Amino acid sequence: MTAKMKRREFITLGSVAVAWPLAARAQQPGMPVVGFVYPGVPELSAGVVGAFRKGLNETGFIEGRNVTVEFRFAYNDNARLPELVGDLVQRGVAVIATPASTPAALAAKAGTATVPIVFGVGADPVEIGLVASLNRPGGNVTGVSSMNAELGTKRLGLLHELLPRAERFAVLLNPNNRSTDALTRDLQATASAIGKQIEVLTARSSGEIDAAFASLAKRPADALVVTPDQLLDSRRVQLVTLATYYRLPAIYPFRENVEIGGLMS
């Protein structure tokens, strides 16, 4: 390996330290441009955007001074993600960041094999096809997984500890999420192991979230597990409001739900 190949520069995006060759940015004329792709809406993305900017600042990258950030939001329409990625690639960005979003990360990987991509996902990046392996990811993609999807059984266990007399649990998930099948299997196995019943509710839209909660009026549950998903996270106010209305104890994947009145996360 030559000395040139060994040279690396580290940049922190949010809380993630990643590296890529200096040449990747040296090819960009003038101020480097970072592309930021997120499936949600700007109004509900302040936490993610704030952490992203903070990470850049901590490593000396100040937006508008020595780096430019091009933000792209899909407004909860994942079908727009390939177009957003394509626009950033055409603009010649130095790197594409897809924090807290599996759909955006997959769209970025499908959209370019040359621009470095830094992801933040909640699922196993090998299982969903982002990287070849954890120790040798290969290609132009790197990042971090919080393994949030794997915590589904832990959430059910915590809810059971809080409500030991509960017999029937409901689980709300988005069937379009790539982790849905694995989540469902794990939760059903956990419920069976502790001798409890579990009702799987699905929702692909705001209207289907309303319908899922309304169905519990006919088949009441003692508590609810909300699974990690971009759509469900963008509807956090709706979820907390409905759980309160139906007097349904619920555990959520993110603390933002608790900050607006949810029971626990």
C-alpha cells in the first residue's frame, strides 16, 4: 500500500466517525458540497439536522464557511428518493449522507457507485444489502447501524415488566419496512415464550394509523409496541394522541415520542 493510499481524513457526521480518501473531496472544485437526503419533512427533522450540523462543526466544518450542505427531503414519499439522489450526484457532491433512514441509504447506493455514502440505519446493514460485511463493507458505502430493529423484543419485555398483568399486546408496524418480517417473527416468538397474545397491526399511511387504533376498540389490547419506521416516526404526534385517546399504554422507539407525552421509549 502506497503512502498516498494510506492518507485518510476523518469527518464526523452526526455521531458517526467515518473515513474516505482525501482524493474524494479533492476532486471537488472550491468549497466541498455535502448532500443530505432524508425521507421526512423539514419541520419534523430538526433533531437529525441539528445533530448532523453539530457533528460537522465539531470537526471544523462550518456550513457556509468551508463546506456547503445541500438538503433534500422526500416529504414522506420514498418514491422521490432516487430523484433526489440523482440530483445530488449530478451536482457533483463530495459525499452523500443518509442519516436515520434505510430507504434513503438504499436509494443512494442504487444511485451511485462512486460518490461516498455515509448511512445511519436501524437494521442490519448486511441483511438489507447495504454492505457486503461489517468488517469489510467494500464499495463506496459506510456508516453505522443502531440495530434498532433488533430491540423490538426488548421493548415488549419492558412493557411486560411495567404491566405484568397484561395478557394481550398489540404491535404497530409499517408492512413496507424491510425489517417488518424479522420484527414480526421475533415479537411473536417473544410473546409466545412469556405466554402472551400478540396482535399485529399494520399502517402505511396516516389514515391506516387511525384505522389500526380504531380496530383495537373491537379487539382491545392491554398495551402497544410501536416499531421503528420513518413513516411512524413522522406521525409521532398522531400516535401519542391516539394512544392517549384510547387509554393504551405504549412504548416507542425514540425519546421524541416521550418528550411530547408518550409513555416510554
